[in-house]
Amino acid sequence: MRIFITDVTLRDGDHAMAHQFTRDQVSRIARGLDAAGVDILEVSHGDGLAGSSMQYGLSREPEEELLRAAAAVLTRAKLAILLIPGIGTKSDLRQAAELGATVARVATHCTEADISEQHIGLAKTLGMRVVGFLMMAHMIPPQQLAEQAKLMESYGADCVYVVDSAGAMVTPEARERVRALRQAIGVDIGFHAHNNLALAVANSLAAIEEGATHIDASTCGLGAGAGNTQTEVLAAVLNRLGYETAITLSHLMDVAEEEVKPVMLRPQIIDRDSLTIGYAGVYSTFLLHAKRAAKQFGVDSRALLEELGRRRMVGGQEDMILDVAVELAQAKRTPPSARAPQDSVVRG
């Protein structure tokens, strides 16, 4: 069985890099991953096309220059971009296609597939392969997710992904969602994992067993939260299990050690904050935002992440992280007796 690997180091990894990728880094990593046999290489701001902003984080270099840098060195891998409607526009999509992107990954919250119709349609008109990306897929039941996938298929998507943006799924949950899509749609199915509960590889394998043929991964696991399924580890496991990929494992391991690892800002580990993200079901890209807000307002980062989870905040609400941090700081300074009105009923 052939498994197609999309490496998201240069997009999801942009979050972990605080959006500081340079053209030279993109060029070197893209060249190495292309030579190692990765099928698709995704390059964008972490929040997709046009994500560079005060709300999501400013890129060090213009996104179009990073796309040019990647396109110039690819010889076999397809160049992909991520677009979230409401952040990226149809104009941004056209520009990306002109710069060499041939795969458009159109991402929405798991209940909002209907906002992807125009962008999927345009990408098809531009001759691109189109992937529907259903983020935070742990938040709704499998059958409801399958209905959203059917919408993306009806708009023209060639593949629809179950996206565990929070790294919150345990393996049976990942399996159930991919199975529900397999029973509901006829196009390819993909799976995108985060490793906040240390289940990214296991969940990716479960997805494959249920019919997914496209798997996302990042070299050295470089991605939001605790990172993604680690590309070189996934390739090794798939080889051991007899699945076919185009990856040359030894070459990929060299790219990880010699190109990706040296530029990482910190080790991609499961620390207490990233574990909290998976446990509380919080959008993985909130990690650095929450760490900064917690430090700024003197609150516990885990308490902040847990509160974001309780409020079911999702991608696009990054500005609310500061508001919640302020509320927690105010509550911390307020005496317990003043936090809520006491029973005012007069007795006796």
C-alpha cells in the first residue's frame, strides 16, 4: 500500500520557529526534503497564506519570498500552501499558484466546511490539487465530521483530512473519525496529528489502517505544540511495517540532523504546557501565545491553557488569549470573598 507523505516542517514548524524562517533556511530544508523523497512540501506562514500579522505573528521574511525559495529547488516534490478562509484570500491563492504551488490545502474549523467552497473552487480552476483540512476534528462526533467532509468533497476537494490540531485524540478516536470519512466520501483521506499526548505516530498508523493514504509529518517533529508526527520516525515505522513510500530514510535522517535540528529554537518535546494542550483539547498553535501572555500577566500558563480549553476557543481567536490572561490575573489579585456575590438571603 502506497502512503503519500506531506512534510509540514516549513508551515506547521513556522509556529515553533516564531515565524522566523529565512529564505536560506527554507531553500536548504526544501532541497533536502525533496531529495529525500517527500511527496509534498508545505510552505506558508503557520496560519496559512497572509497569516503574517500582529494577531498571528509577523514573519521575518515575506511569504512570497519563502515560496519562491522553495519552488526554485524542488525537482520532484509538489509545493503546497495552506489557506484559511478569512485569513488568506483568493488573491493570495492566485499569487501562490503563480509562484509555483500546485497543491492547495484549504483549512476550516471542523464545523465550518461551508466557508471553503469558493477557495476550493478557485484552486480547482487554477489546476491545483485541492485538500480539504478539517481542523480541531476532536471537537465533534465522527458522523458530524463526515458530513463536513462530504461538503468539501462536493466542492471539488481531491482529498479531505482529519486534523487533530490539538493533539487531543486518543487512538480509538482517530480511528473512528477516519473510518467515518472512509464510509462517507470517495476521495482520498489524510490525517494530520500533533504529538501532545505522544500519540502522533500511533494515531497516524491507525488512520492508515482505516484507509487514510496521505499523512502529514514534520522533520524533527518541528511544529506547533509538542510538534507533529516526526517524518523520519514515521518513515522508519512504515518501512518496518511494509508500507511503500518514496522516502529514502537515511537521506531524510541526514536532513533532520544537519538542516532542521540546527535551526530549531528549542527541542520539540512534550513539556507541561504542550501536554496540557493535548489534555485540555486546545489549539496547538496557542502554545507560544499562551506562554507569552502568561509571563506578561503573571499567571500560570497551564491554568491559562485549561481555561482556553474550557471556553472551547479555536484558531482565529488568538487575540482572546490576552483577554483570558487578564481575567485570570485579576481573579488572582481579587480576594476570594470578593470574587462572587455571597448568599444574600437573610436568615434567622
